[in-house]
Amino acid sequence: MGQFLRPIQSYCESKQLPDISAIVVNVGTGQPSPGHGKADDVPTKQRAVFGHDWLRTRAPVPEDFSQT
């Protein structure tokens, strides 16, 4: 999954958005992939995702990902 989520993570970082890929978790562990920092940072990142007003954020287009 990391190969699909990495561009999303990079896009969110470049646009100073919460990392929406942090809510994608492993069914066995309930945790995101190790690329999301320390385990104790994960709940903070997930709260930021759920607390963000995504309806006011422009949806990316394919060209946005070619720039990250």
C-alpha cells in the first residue's frame, strides 16, 4: 500500500494539510505503516485528519501529484 499512499502523503505535506494517509491502517495491527513516525504521534495525526474541514480544501487533480 505504501507505494500508493506515498504520493498522497507527499501532497498533503507540500500543501500543509493533515496527512490523510495516516487513517489507512493495517487490519492486523490497527496502525498505519511505519512511515508515519512514532506510534504515539499517530493519534495526533489522525485527530488532525478528522478535524480538518476537507470540504473547504480543493481536491487534487492528477497534475498535482506529478509535482510532488
